[in-house]
Amino acid sequence: MSDAATALFTHLPILLIVWPLGWGVLLLLGAARSSDHPPGSDHPETSLRRERWLSLSGAAITLLGASLLSWDAAHGAIRVYTLGDWPAPFGIALVSDRLSALFLLLTALVASSALVFAIGSWDHRGRAFHPLFHIQWAGLNGAFLTGDIFNLFVFFEVLLIASYALLTHGLGAARLRVAFGYVVVNLTASALFLLGLALLYGAYGSLNLADLAHRTAALEPQPLFLARVAAALLLVVFALKAAAAPLYLWLPAAYSAASPPVAALFAVMTKVGIYAIIRVHWAVWGGEWGVLGSAAFGLLLPTAIVTGLLGVAGALAARTLSRQIAFLTVASVGTSLIGVALATPKGIAAALFYLVQSTVTVALLFLVVALIAAQRGEIGDAIQPAPALRDPVALGLVMLLAAASAIGIPPLPGFLGKLYLLEASLDHPGQSAVWLTLIAVGALTLIALARAGVTIFWHTHPKRITVWPSGDSRVLMQPVVALVVVVAAMTLWAEPLYRFTYAAAVQAADQTAYARVVLEQAHGYAPWTRPYDGTLPQTEPREAP
Amino acid sequence: MLTLVIVLPLLLGTAACAWAGARLGRRATAALAAAVAALALGALLTQAAPIWAGGAVAEAAQWVPSLGLNWQLRADALSLFFATLILAIGLLVITYASYYLGPTDPPGKFYATLMLFMAAMLGIVLADNLLLLVVFWELTSLASFLLVGYWSEQSPARRGARQALIVTGVGGVVLAAGALLLGEIGGTHQISALVAHGKAIQNHPLFPWALVMVLFGALTKSAQFPFHFWLPDAMAAPTPVSAYLHSATMVKAGLFLLLRLHPLFAGSALFETVALPVGLATLTLGAVVAIFKHDLKGLLAYSTISHLGLIMTMIGLGTVEGVVVAVLHIFNHALFKAALFMSAGIVDHETGSRDLRHVNGMMRYLPWSGLFAIIAAAAMAGIPFFNGFLSKELFFTATLTAPHPLVPILATVAAAASVAYSFRFIHDTFFNGEPGPLPNPHPHEPAWGMRAPVALLAFLCLLFGVMPWLAEPLITRVAAAAAGAPVPELHLALWHHPGLHVAMSAVALAGGGIAYALLMTNRFLHRLDIDRLFGRRAGRWLFAALVARMVRTAAWITRRTETGSLTMIVALVWVSALALVHFTVPWPQTASTPAAPQPTFSTLLVAFPLWLLVAFSAGALLFWHAHRTVAVLLTGVIGLVSAVAFALLSAPDLAMTQIAVEVVSTVMLFLALSFLPKRTPAIPFQRRLVHAAIAVAAGVTVGVLAWWLLVTPRESISWYFLAEALPGGGGRNVVNVILVDFRGYDTFGEITVLGVAALGAWALFFGTSRAQHCTRQTSQWLEPHPHLLRVATTVMLPAALLLSVYLFLRGHNQPGGGFIAGLVTAAALLLVSLAHGFAAANQWVRAQDGWRFARTVGAGIAIAAATGAAAWAFGRPFLTSAHGHPQLPLLGELPLASAALFDLGVYVTVVGATLLLLTPLAAARRNDRETKENGR
């Protein structure tokens, strides 16, 4: 590898955060510049087109970066990036492994599609859409890459603050109302998160994830108690972000009210919570009977089951398609969490497989539902008879495909993911519960979507209606097709994808290797934590960087 | 080659038909479909020779080996038999449909879906992998859904399609789980390998589960009682579809699966106790109900259910003889039932009606079609010289070996009923007086394209009826392949040795004929409405009620959980957290407290009043929380006390930050509150009690946890920061070095949060109709303030700016830094705005509705990012700092650190974000004035 390529791969983790963030800021500056003149005097069309092209090219580079990182991670190396050149655990380290790469690539795929869709008709319905979109993307990438739990909190805030703003994009009374609830609920979670972090710092005296994993076994009873309390609090926080029962109640209203491209991007948001549970509770703390011995993790399986059932109940009861999809998001979270709760590499691998495909499917559903709604005029996405769609065949086929994957109809990835979950739960004490739940969720999803699909596509009035502009653009179809291709690819190449998720799970579980790589530079400083006595410690002077 | 057999219709067939449908018209599309089917048939038959010799052809490719789902195909006699049936009848149906479909029916949609179905069905019979079979299984359900709903504008079509999809789809979901489990038990998902070690699998403790799940899939698919009800409703499909999917092929998939897995299930007591009674019940129920159906296709549908039950009964016997009869009857039934459906389609097509009470006397109008229908119906009734007779005879013989005498009795009853409905089918359609009122009063024979397929099938019924030995080699091979064992020598002949079965046959024929004659006396049968008789007890209604009940329950659950109450969600968060902390974490009994210095009297003298002040403010909040202004003030007091505490605990940076934040946020809160009502709405007392309980529990828990935190002996990495701040970070103020260097990346994230928060609020305000709404209220806070204040701020502003610069510059070594400096600047500008009025102030700084400050925020983040990125130029990671202490002439030592530049980014962001947050207020004021002016 040439020097330039080496440098690129070395800096790739931080580039995946700084690039979208910086691009967002540049777009903001550009937007501000172009509006120096009062509105109307400039050519708003030109500046909008310029902003869109800039935004797209920035997204393309982020997508490319995420692909490169995944390609790199597939080889199995863990890359550590020490920010400010301070060795972990003293400074903040970014750690990219297969698990991070998987989520980065997923985010990039969904975000790019959502962005193109937004350009189709949604982005100009509010201020600063493109800057906020890229900043949110940066926040997601940052959360997936960080190796420091306080930094995880910071990037949770980055992605949430951007999501608050994006949620209200496009406005309307409904969005404003749900956005308020969304902010309040998430700020409550942030407060709990901070509380947990304080306890963690009290217990460990350090916030680096590798360090936490490495030192848990040696904790004294009192710090161990604090760590367990922190783990319980963090589990609540992550479960809330993931939208697990009973903390999913904020999601349906918020996701169904969000503008479609934002809702599609938000399909990734719940996955941050699941990622955090996998990374922190499973990989670092080893699940229920792991090093921490936290019993809170044991509640995850019942929680996951209830989440799946409540989600599908909501989908069955929903009267609009977007609410149905929002509830199916909840159900998919429950299904994924079942795999996480199994707490074995196979379970995690199955959960990751299911999660990846369900995110793409849900994003696809949100987009295609927006198109359907736009072609039904006033009736929108309400599940009731309406005049026929203008484009019933294309939309119908896409809807059928996405719905089939959501139900778990073969050979689509949703089916394969469920099979992996079923297989992973063999020999687990909760096997029969898992099997029954998965079958029930699949069957009920089928009933819900069959009812909705038949009504929307077949129960039509002969009346003609005007199609809304947001349903009448070729641009809008492109991301839909792209996501369909992704679903098809996940079907054909399910095996490599599963191998990747399995390898990711195995790699994440190997905390010894993880700690060795991350904490490599700090060996000269052992012991890393020392009692604080208020005096300036004497160390050998080091060379200035 | 086997792959080609499936892929041809799957890809080429669907694509070609979809393409041609819109462009080339019905006949050409049908020709294309037929060509593809013929090609596939040709490809299949090239493999026939070795299979006929008793071998098998297999193909395999890896797909998802980690699941055991692979592209494994295998054709033995059973597969070949079914595949040929699918393709051959498919060809007939394609031909027939090209005449049957009307000019307004889109041919592309029809033939493409039909091709999809054909491919899926071929996949089922050729798959040698259980999971691959499931894949094709569900694909047939989907194709059937689309074909039943072909005339989607008709309500019965929609209902029938949905119901069929739900029943067979759910069956497929369960089957998938069962197939997975079966494969896990057997250690492979390859069917041929699984079947080879059947008995070992039966002894596995999980085998009953797998069996039940697989059976569930098979029973739903093959319309067995109690899941039979979807099949009659699926008759809303175009008749070629009914002939093909819902009689000849798809409904046989469940039977095929059980035949395919016969060696696995045979001998299992559970299998026999389920399959045999279910088959028998289906056989009898279907046959009896069929007599009373007035709809031509309804009669045929129930007859199909009955015949499927017959085959299921035979499979359920679990013997090789049973398999032979099952295979033979599958063959015979496919021939005569397809012919009958096509005849029904001809009648429907020509008369526009399928009502047996009105369609009478058709023999005069449709002599040829009538003749073919009579042949096929005779086969269905099991009359000698027609093919159905043979399988019926063998069926009777087999029932006599069954463990229970009820089996042959019910078999005879069902056979009698089948004679009766066959008579009715012919008698009511083609004879029985003159036609009633018909939508199309002048029926005539359809094109030969429609009659030819029926004629061919009728001919075959006759051929195999008269010369049954022709089928011998075929049936023997197929049955042997299914049973996985050699079958006893089979002699198909018209006259068997006499026995009880002959008597049963005679009883059935005579009984059926007499029963029909009695029922038809005075057209009694025509006045009987069986649907009303069954009423809401019919399967369809029970199913609909079940689904409706589920939807209602789901709606009830959702209403109960998703109340939309934000308070409830937040309460749930806290309750969950409290529950986890208290019930999943074992609390320590005793604390080992580190030896801490005892507090002196003087510290207590300061601490105690402060503590009292906090306690008082918190207590007062309890009483005055509803009064928003007071609540903000009291919270401010608590914040300020924290600042003092920070100062006393030697954290001057924190104290300064806290004070600045308190000032700015309190003022902003006041400004925002001035748009809202003065008081929060009251809450009922009981609910307040609940809230209080949660709040107290949370407060106490957090307090106790804080105590535990304080008494836990602590080691941390903080020594490193103390040690490295100056040599590594170039600053004496460790807190600031942590903020801008050790953890500068966190700060980078946080200034982004701050900036985006401001951007979000600003974007929200300037796009919303709510903006106009809320600005109609006036707020005295936004008016210019007294002259004295304006003068004061004029003096104060430069001083405050100077202070910011001072705080900023010394930040790296002394308490201060970019964040605090930014807040001071922001507070000063805020005060200026208050004094001069927000609109004036904004005009003064040329805020352009905030765009300028949006840019400032961007610039701040950009400065910080650029500082971080500069390290790349030196080959260092992001945010690596550099510092030096160059000696300058005159000025002496000048401490310089790149981190200061980063801190500048922080400063700019903080100022920009604060000012950006204020612009909506200015705009609000301006809008307010404009509204007033417009009002005048």
C-alpha cells in the first residue's frame, strides 16, 4: 500500500466524522452566503441546485469512506485512532472494527438514499436541511466509531440534536407536537446517561471502553456495585434509544409524523441503541452472566419479546401506513433484540443480520409509503379505499417486496434473518418462547400488511385525483430502486453478509484482543489509575509532540 | 438443466410476459408463455431417461450454507411426475386462458404471474433442500394471492386473495420454522439425505414439534379441515387459475411435501393420529357440502377439498399401499378436475353465470363441451371405465386396512356424496329443463382453443379408465420414489377380485344416485341455502371474526399503551431505571469509607447556609412550580449555589461557567416564557401523588447513589492530566487543557451540539406558521428599555468584551477559556439587546433574520475543525496540539498553543449560537409591530 493510501486508512475513522460534519458546516456557510440578498432577488433555484449538488457529492464521499472502512475492517484488523495523539485510556480513542464498520456502511446506504429522496421534493420545505442532515450523519458515525463511553454520550447528543431539528423539518402542527415530546424524552434519557457516566467514572476512574472491559473482573465490591448501577441505568437509556418496550412509546408518533426522508434516516437511529447495548453491555460487560454479573441484562429477552408483540399489535391496529411502518420498526427492534438477548456470538450475528436488513426494509417502506401517499391526494396514507394510484405496478411491486421482507417471506433477507435467529436460539432456555414469538410476529405482520396492501392497492374508486408534486418525480424513484437493489443483494449474498456479522460478533466478544490493541500505547504508564491525593504527580518528562 | 427448468419461467417467462402484455396483446403473450413452458418441459424431459430407469438427477450450488439453505435440486420419479404435471397442465391452461380472458383483462399481469407461479411450483417439486422448498412454497402463496386478486376491483376477489394469502402464508411461516427444526434435528437440510435416516429423527425429543409445524404448513396449503375455507373463496380467481392452482397443482403442494417426507413421518403415531382424521374429516365434509353448493365453481371447490382429503387420508395411513393410492389419485384428480374447471369456465364464459339454479339445459347449446364435462364428471364420480374409478376402488381397499371401522364407513359416505354432486354438476348444468334468466341468453360453443384442452383431458380420463395398466409403470415408480422403498406389485385392472370394496362401490353409486334424486325432487335442492344453514359457524366467518378480534385486541392494547401522554413516557423512563437499579443490582450492606479529613467549623459555616438555601429553593419549587417565572428564578438560585459550591471546592473554571450559563439561560428562559401563559395547567391531586412518589423515589435514589459515589475509594486516570497538562498540553490550567486538548474531541462534539441546537430552534421558528401565531402576543421584555440601562450597557459592553478577551487569553494557564469568554460576550450582547430592544439590536448587527449568526456558528465549528485537521499536515492524528514558548524581543516569553485556536472556535460558536437563538425573538417583535401596523 502506498504512503498516501496508508495515511488515508489511518485517518479514515476520524475522516468519517469530520468529513460529514465539516461538509454540513460548509453547506451552512454556503446557504448563509447565498441568502445574503433578500429572498427573491437572487436566483433561489440556482442556489438550491448548487446546494443539492454539493450535498450529494459530500454524501457520495462519506458513502465511499464507509465502504472503504468496511472493506478494511473485513480483513479483521482493529484500527485505533488516538485523538490528539493522547494514548488511550487517557485520551479519546476511536476504534473501528467489523461491528462499527457494519453500522457505518448501513448508515451510509440508508442516509444516501434518504438524501436523494429529500432532494426529490422535501429539502426546501424548511431551513438548513442539508447541513443538519450531514451533521446528523456525522453524529451517527461518531457514535459507532468511538471507543470512549463519554464520547459516546457526546455523539448521542450530536445525532439527537440534529434529529430534533430534522424531525421538525417540513413543519406542520403534528411534527411540532411530537418533536416536543421527542426532545423531552430524549433529554430525560440524556440525564440518566450522564448519571450513569458519573457512576462509571467513580467505579473505574476511566471511561475508555477497552479499559472498562479489561478492569471489570478486578473491581472491588463497592466500585462493582456502582458499575452495576451504571450498567442498569445505561441499559434503560439504550433501550429507550432502541425503542424497546415499555420505552418505545415515543417512537410511533415521532416517526410517522416525520417527513419521509427523515423517517427513513431515523430507521438507523433506533439501531444506535441496539449497537450500544451490543457494544457496551454485551461486548464490554459480557451480557447477563459476564464479568459484571449484571442481572439487568437478563430482562432483555422478555423485553425483546414484548417489544416485538406490542410493535406488531400497533401495526395491526394502525390506520395509516406510516404509523404501521413506525410500529413495524418497533417490532423489528424487538426481533433484533431477541438475538442480542441470546448473548452468544451466533445470537449477536443473527441480530446484526436481522437488524441490517430490517433497517433497509423499513427505510424503503417509509420512502415508498411517501410516494403512495402523494398519489392518493387528500386521503394520503390512510388505510382506506381511495382513487387508484397513478403508478400502481411499480409501487405495488416495491411495496410487495418490502412488505414480504418485513413479514419474513422467503427468500428475502427478513426471512433469512429470522431463520438465523431461530437457529441461534436452539438450546437456549428461552427457545420455545423465541420460536413462538417469531412465528407470531411474522404471522401478525402478514395479516396487518395483507389488510393494508389489499385496501391501498386494490380497493380503489374509479375517481381521478391530482397527484401531489412529491409523488411525481423520477428522482424520488431512484433511492427506492437503490434500496430495492440492496435488498436483492442481501438476498443473493446473504452468506457473505452473515459471515461478516458473525465475524463482527466474534471480534467484538474478544475483549482481550480489543483491549490489547486499544491500550497498546499506554503500557508505559501502568497502573493507569492511581489514587488522587491532590499533589502533582511526578513522571518522567516526555517529548513534546 | 433442472435449474433451467425453474429459471426459464421464473426470469424469462415473467419478464417476457410482462413486456409483451402491454405491447403485443393477449394471443402473443400467451404464445410466449406457452413457448417458455414448452421449453421448460423439453428441458425437463431430457432428464427423464435416467429417472425412469430408477435413478435421480441432482444439481447443487451453494447459497446460504451457514443456514443450510442451498440451491439443491433433485429429480426422481416423484419430482418428475409432479413437474411434468405442472408443465403439461400449465400449457393447457395457458392455451385455454388466451381465449378465456376478456379484452379488458391485462394479459401481461396474468401471464407473468402465472409464469411466476409455475416456476415456484416447479421449485417446490424439484427442490432437494427443505429450506429451498419453503422459499418456493411461499412464492406460490404470493403468486396465488396475486392471481386470485387478479380482478382486484371485485370485492370477493380481494377478500378471497387476502384470506388465501393469510392462511397459506401463515402456514408457510410455520412450515419454515418446522423445516428449520427438522433440518437441525437431522443435521442436514438436504431432503434426500434427511429421508435416508428417517427413524433416527423420529426418536429425537424435538421431532413432534417439527412434525406438527410441517403438518400445519401442509394442511393449510392443501386446504384440509379446519383450514379448508380459503379454497372456495379463492374461486374468485379467473377460472384458468382455479383449474391450475386451486385444483391441479398448488393445493397438492401440501400432499407432495408429505409424500416427499413420507419415510420421515411414516410409522410416527403422532403423524397418523393427525393426518388420518383430518383427511377423513376433509373428505367427508367437502363431499357433503359440495352437493349443496349452487355455484358451479363452489361445487367444484368443495369437491376438490374432498378429494384432497381423500389423498390425505391415504397418506395418513402411513403405509406403502396408501402412498400408491395417493399418487394414483393425484394423477387422476389432476386430469378430471382440471377438465371440470375448464368446463365450468366455458359455461361461465358463455352464459355469464355460474349459478346451477339458472344454468340449465346447456347440452343443447354446448354439445361438445357437455360431452367432455360428462366424461370428466363420470371420472369424478368413480364410474367404471373412467380413471377415477380405479383410484376409488384402491382407496376402498386401503381403507379396509385402516385401524378403525369408521374409516371405510365414512369413505363410502363420501363416495356416495361425490356421486351425488357429480350427478348434480352434469344434471343441473346440461339438462334439468330450460335455462333460467342468464346475463348472456345466447350461449354457443366457444373457440376450439378453449375446448381442445378439455377434450384432451377428457380423452385421457377415458384412456386411463379403459386401459388402466398404462399407468402402472408410472405409478409404481413414483410411489417407490415417495415411499423410499420398493412397492408391492401393482395390478391396475378394470375388474379386481371381488371383495368388500366392490360392495362399497356399489353402495356409493346407488346411494349417491338415490340421494340426488331425492334431494332434487321438486327442485328442493335449489331452495336450500347451505350458507345460511351454516351461518356464522362457517370457517370463513369464524376466520373473519378471528382476524377482526385480533385487530380489535391490537387496537385496544395500542390505545391503552400509546396514550400520547408525555408525562407517562417520562414516568416510565424513571420507573424503569428505578426498578432496574433496585431490583437487579444487589446493594452492598456496608460501606468501606476512606479516611477523609473531618470538616472544620469554618467550612461548615459556609456550607450549611448554602445547603439551607438549596433546600429552601427546592422546597419552594414544590409550591410555586406552577408559576413559571418563579420556578425559573428558583432554579436559577440552585444553579448559583452550585456555582458557589464549585468555587469553594477549588473548581473556579466550573464556577465561572456555571454562573455564565445560569445568567444567559435564565434571561433566555424569561424571554421565551414571556410568550407563554404565566402558569402551568393544574394537575389532578391523585396524579400528583403518583408523580410525587416517582419523584421522591428518584430523588432519594440519586442522592443515595451520590453518597455511595463519594464514599467509594477512588482511583482514576486524572493523575495523568495533572502530570501532562504542562509538558504535553502546554498549559497550566488543567481543566482548560482537558477541554481543548486531552478531550478536545468531546468539546468539538459539544460545540456542534450547541450550534445545532441554536440552528434547529432558528430553523423551526422561521419556517413555522406558529411564529406568526405566537408573535401576536406582545412581550414587554422585547421593548426598548429605559435610557439609564441603555447608557449603562453602552459603558458595559466594551468592558465585557475586554473581559472576554482577557478570559480567553489567560484560559490555557489560568481559570478562563473560550467557552467562558464566549458566554460573557453573549451575556453582554444579550443585555445590549434588552436595553435597546431586540429588533434594533439585530438591525444594528445586521443579523438578516439570523443568517449572519448561522454563519458565525458554522465558522466557529469550522475553526475548531480546521485546527484539528491541521495536525494531519504534520502526520499527527486529528486535534494533536502543538505549543511553544518563543522568546520575543520586548515582550519576553510568549506562551503559544494551537489549542488556543481551537478555543477560538469554541468562543465563536458559543457567541454565534447565543445570538442565533435570540434572532427569533427579534423577528417576533418585528412581526408583532407589522401586525399592528397592518391592523391599522
